[in-house]
Amino acid sequence: MSEREGSQRERGSGPRRKREAFSLGPATTAVRPEGRGPDSREERAVRERAGAQREPGATRPGRTAVGSAGQAEEQVRRRTVDDLLAEARGGMSRPGPAEAVAAQRRGALLVDIRPHAVRAADGEIPGALVVERNVLEWRFDPASRWRHPLTGYDAEVVVVCSEGYTSSLAAYALRQLGLHRATDLAGGFRAWQDAGLPVVPGGSAALP
């Protein structure tokens, strides 16, 4: 054996570089050089770049997104009509029938917002201003071009409905418009009737 052949054989029989097997799929096996394991620096850099390119708020498959919008939705407290009613009546002094009569005598506006059919069947309060609920804010907002001549930020307004529920919400809306003396008749028209106060035939035309 020549010196050259012996040298080549020695190089071929020397220690070989260790290799690590890793899987590329169900039926495929490849060889990963030693030092290039799952946590090698090169692969970590690739994963970090992929994470930086992911859209904000995006989630990996199988995970549930809980972004700022989702958190805000969870924090929204659902409210009931009873909650709204309590808020509307908070800090508002509500007169009973006798107090409403006294207020009307000193110049307060009693505003009847009941539907026409209800007023026609049950009657009306003498001297009350009839305003349909769907136009109430436009007739009593002092800044509205469709306002009633008697409205104003200091106007004393007592809203009347059938039983004193819708009227509370309506009075609250007027207070939001700046009519700080707006309120409603506790118990509504029913309480007025039960108190034996005057009632006139209903069905009169509402303010246009």
C-alpha cells in the first residue's frame, strides 16, 4: 500500500462528525448536524422574526383571542329598565297629585304625554298641555327651533303618563336638556283620578 493510499485511508477512518436524527414528517427522517438542536440560535431567531410579523392581536391556532375589544365587551355591565328608572328618579323630587295641583296653580306646566287613545278613554287633566312623547324633547329643548313658547331652562315642568313610569324617563330626558326643574307626577294619571281630582273628557289634539 502506497503512502498516498494509506493517508487517504487514515482520513477516511478518522472520527466522524456526530449527527442527530430529527423527523420531517410521518415517513421522513433527516439528519441534523450536532449543535443545531431545536433551541439553536438560528432557529430561535427565525421564530422571533415570525412572531414579530404576526398581526397585533392574532392568536396561534387553537387559542382564544382576548384582545382589548373582547375585554371591554366583558366589562360592559348590562342594564335593565329598572336601572334606567332608578337613575332617572335619582335626585328628582316627584310631586304627588296634591302637590301637582299646587304647582299648576303657581304656573308649572303639567304635560300629558299619554297616547291619544288612552286619553280619549280615560279623560284628561284640566289645563294640562298635551304633547306626544315622540316630540317631547323637540318641543321643550330651549335650543330647538321647534320649541314651545313656554319652555325654558328655568321652566317648571311636571310630566304625566298613565302610572308614573314613562313620565320619569321623559322628565329625566328634559333634565338632560337643561330643564333642571323638570319632574313627573308620582303615580301618574291613575293617582290623579284616585285622589278625586278633576278630570275632563279626553281626546283633545296634541301639540303638532
